[in-house]
Amino acid sequence: MNAHLQRIGLFGGAFDPPHDAHVALARAAVNELRLDRLHVVPTGDAWHKTRPLSPGVHRLAMCRLAFADVERVRVDDRELRRDGATYTIDTLTELRAEYPGAELFLQIGADQAQAFHTWRRADEILKIATLSIATRAYSAAASDGFSLQDPLPGLAMDGARIRLLSLPAQAHSATEVRRRVAAGLPIDHLVPPAVAGYIAEHHLYQEPR
């Protein structure tokens, strides 16, 4: 039933919580990459996170609220349902089987590009998907080390397909949202209204983390 969908994107992350820059990036990816569908995938047991994530049920619910109005986005809970550590290569392999013949795109930030060589089977990811890298405008503080000449340091670039996706600068981060909530400060300018309401209703991020 997915035979007519030829350009499929994957946008994964903790989304703890999803914020306005995440939503803007999803819109830009759909439009600039001409995606038929973008899978927004909250991570499950994230091997690279040093802090505990909020329960998956909350992050999934917030994603459904945040991305509800973004055309061609599907919030996908597969990594939350997966036992053990979750890896992007496994999700891409599943998507390739679900959309035979489709071109796959993996959306990452410039900060993630700097550490991409540490990802599980990173070389295989480059064979499966085109990497769409959100450049400095999306994540200014995290992207200082990003280089157009060497976008994926530590990896051989032979045959790698890279697209750069640039957005207006937004000083948004999930860390800042959590900090402001814990401090009792407003977050309406950082997250969609429905997400702000969900955070308040469920008393999330009340303690500094």
C-alpha cells in the first residue's frame, strides 16, 4: 500500500519535549526535500543519552500534539515499542522494507553530524539514506564546529548523499524548555500551545534535570 510513496524521511530524537524549532525543521524537511511522508520517531532506550528521558508515553503524546498540523508527518512509536537500545540503522532498515524502492532521507542536526561517526553502523546508514543536515541556522550554539568541507568528520564520504537544510536561527532547545519549567518561567514562546498545556497538566519537568 506504500508503493506510491517514493520519498520518505526519518526525523528521530528524544523530543523531551518537542519545541517550535523541531516543528519548523519538520516543515522545512517536508517542503524542501519534497517528502511524501516524514516519520517523526521519539527514541526509546537511547544509547547516547547520559540523562534519563521522560517516559515514552509523555514524549509520544507531546509529539502527536506538536506535529498534528504538519502536512505529511506521521508520528511513529516503533522505537518506543522496541526492546533494548534503539538504533537509527534498525529503523531505516525497517522503513526500507516498508517502502520498497523509495528514496530514504535521514534528518539530523549539524551537532549530530559532528558525532555521526560514533553511530551504530554509520557507514551502512550512508548507503541506505540521503543525509539531510540542518545547518547552523537551526542550531547555532551546537553547530559551531560544522564544516561544509567536512560535514561528517571521521567517515569516508565516498558515495555519501548529503543535503543541507537551512532554517532561520531559533535559540530553542529542549534543555532550555526543561530549565524554564523547573524555574517556573513561561515557555509559550518555545513550544506549541498544546505542548505547553500538556506539560502543565502532567506536571512534567518540575525538578531540574
